[in-house]
Amino acid sequence: MKPLVEFCASNVSSYTKTVMEALENDLDLDADVLEYGCLGHCGECYMQPFALVNGDFVTAETPEELLGKIKEKLLKDEEAMNDFPY
């Protein structure tokens, strides 16, 4: 199953458009990047950049910082899946 990064359309128009585009154009990243009309985080949505990464809320002060945190979370989740005994 591919990792999932979700963005709110309102947050994209305010903060995270460049983050979403960077993830979509990252050839080393194998994740689904989706934009929805609303993710239900309206209080945070108008205040700062955020995304849901595999269902977890990730936020940052700047879009650049958010991009780094998203990639860090994706790597951490991938390592956890690799450690999972099958």
C-alpha cells in the first residue's frame, strides 16, 4: 500500500501549493498525493501549513519546513513497515 499525503484545498491556496507540487514531482517518492475540498481541520487550515500523512496531522510554520516534516514522516513510516514481522 502506498503512503498517502492529503492536502486541504483552502490550505493549498494559502500555504501548501508548492509543497504539494514538490511531492508530486519528486521522482524518488512513491506516495499518493491528493487534494480534498476539506479535511476537517478548519481552525488550523487558515493559520498555518499542514497535511495529513498516512492519517496523521503534520504542521509547520513554513511550507519549506512542512515539506521536510512530511518527507521525514514518510521515511519513518516506511522504516516502521519494514520492521513489521510478516
